[in-house]
Amino acid sequence: RSRGLGDVYKRQDQIPDNKFTLPLDARELALYTRQITKNAKVFDLEIDASLPGQLRATADRIFFDIFGANDLRLDKPNEREERFKLQRHAVRLCTVLLAEIDMAKASYHLSGKRCSFWGNTVRDIRQRCRDWHESDAKRAKAL
């Protein structure tokens, strides 16, 4: 069972520079998305059978891309481009996930509070991934 995103933000408060927690936080987002979408009372498959799976797949892919990019070396040119590609893809997928959350809110009548929390979490991860990519690009120029 996931600890929940509340625990992630408590941990981030304890770590002043949270760029190192991005893969863990992306994992928590994927787990939180799974937790929300498995609620059959909210995500009624008769309304839309495919959207819950799309939400899970997008959140999972964000995690996998961030995790994969983090494993690639910036100082190795053959790995650098793949790292950049995965970072950019994770950013784009965050935007897709925001659109899917918006669709889910309209389709399933999710609470505004839940969607706000979920969306803010995605936006935070997207911005941190952008910042990470920008920082890497600057570091790569210095190599």
C-alpha cells in the first residue's frame, strides 16, 4: 500500500533541495493514481472503461521515464541524449495526465478538492522535471 502523497510532501519539507526525490515522488504519483482509479464507486466502468487505465498508464510512464533518465549518465554523450529525451517525454506526459484528470473530473464527477490536489502534484512534478532538464543542459555544456 502506498504511503500517500501527504507523506511525500512531509518528506520534501524535511529535505530543502528536493530534486533528489523526484523519482520517488513520481513513483508516489503513479501509486496514488492507481489507488484513486481502482475505486469502482468513483470510476464506474459503465461510464468509461478506458480512462482509468489511461490515467494509470500515463502516471506509470511518467515514473518510468524519470526513473530511467535518472539512471543515465550526463557525462556520457551516448546516454546524455537519451536522458534528455526521457526528461522531455516525462514533462509532456505530465501535461497529458493533467488533461486526463480534467476528463476524469468531468466524466466521473470527481471532487474539486481531489482533482486540485492531484493536478497540483502533477504540475509540481512537471516543473521539477523541467528544472532538472534545464540544470542538466547547463551542466552538459560545461562538460
